[in-house]
Amino acid sequence: MDTKFNLIYVLVIGMWTGQSMSAVMSTDRGVNEQTILELAEKSNKTFLKLVGLAIQNLRCDLDYCNNWSTWTANVLYKGQFGVKTRSRDCWYDSCDKTGEKVVENDSEIYEGKCPTSYNITEGKFCLAFFYQTYINRSAAQQLCGKDGGHIINVDTKERYDLVLKNATSGSFHIQGERRVAGGPFFDDAGKSPEERPFFKWAYGEPDNTSNELYLAIYSTGVYDVPENHFYYVLCEIKQ
């Protein structure tokens, strides 16, 4: 929607001032309805003021709600069906989103994604623990990927505590990769694990040797590891 409004702004200013579209876009990338109203005030042009107010009212009519929340849904096995919901706040009587608020709700029927070979833990996570053998990073990614899953990402306190609880007998691969030793780590979604309040390096970690570009976790905390080290695997499939 913003792109469409920006084109309208550029066309209005370009037509009024006689500039080309490229000239207006190159000099006024931040134009909006307020820009048009200010131009109308300076030039004392009633028509231009009417255009600015019309665009302002149009935006108000189209943008009276916040974005939808993320879907809330229980984790279900394949073949099971449930209802997921989301909501958003709307202000139908005010353009500045003040005053009386209305909460809109939306729902959809969905099918579970968790394979029956995985376990659903307390209705929250679809997980598969692989204790039978230690494998390296590439093998772990392939193992989780064959069912449509991924190496677990400790992006919530619940996941972090769950992995630590099961890491008393050995270490687990977790999401986190960097390009160079000493550089920042990022999970598969491009977010930094180190910025999470519950994240904890094990004592003496990270040691930042040249080939330690991945993350693993033990009961004492997180440490940086090379690709060819072998650890247990915990795979997750998200709903």
C-alpha cells in the first residue's frame, strides 16, 4: 500500500511543479500527504490542498487497523486437524488510532505437520531426539531435513531449557553459524542467538579458533565448534 501512495505523491508533485517523475523521486523520496499540504500552504493553491486532504483521508480509510498477530495453533500430528486463530486492533472512528478500540478475530482450520515418528512435548514442540549415534553438522542437517525439519533453534527460553535438560549426557547441535572466527553467529532466520537474555556461553567460550563456525550446547552452556565434530541431534518441525 505504501508504494502505491508514494507513486501518487510523486505524480501529484510532478504534475504541479512540472518536474519529471524521476526528478521528484530522486529529490523527494520521503514525500507524503503532508508534503503536498505544505506545498499547498506555501503556494496558496486550494486544489493542491484538496488533493493532500483527499490522500490523507484515503490512507485513513485503508489503514485503520494494526497488523494481524501471528497465528496461534497447537502442534498436531499429520492427519489431525485443529483451528488456529489470530487477532488485530482496529479504530474505525479515528484516523490516528486513538479512542475506542475494536478487536477483530480471525480463524482457520489447519492440518498438523508433525510426523508420527516425532514426539509432541506437552502440546508445544514437535521433536525427534537422536541419541543412537554422534554425527557431524552436515549429517545432522540432512537428518532433520529429510522430514521437513531443522536442527533445533534455542530461540525461546522453553527450547533452551528443554535442550539443557537433555544435554546432561552429551552435547547437541543447535542452530548458529558464522562466516569467520570471532564473528557474530546467526540462526537460520538471520537472528543472533547471543542477543537472547537466556543465552549463556560455557566457561571459557567462545574460544574463536579458525574453524569453529557453529554452535553446540552442553549442560554447562553453549560453545563454538567446528563442522566435523560429532554430537547428538534434536530435530524440530514447526507447525
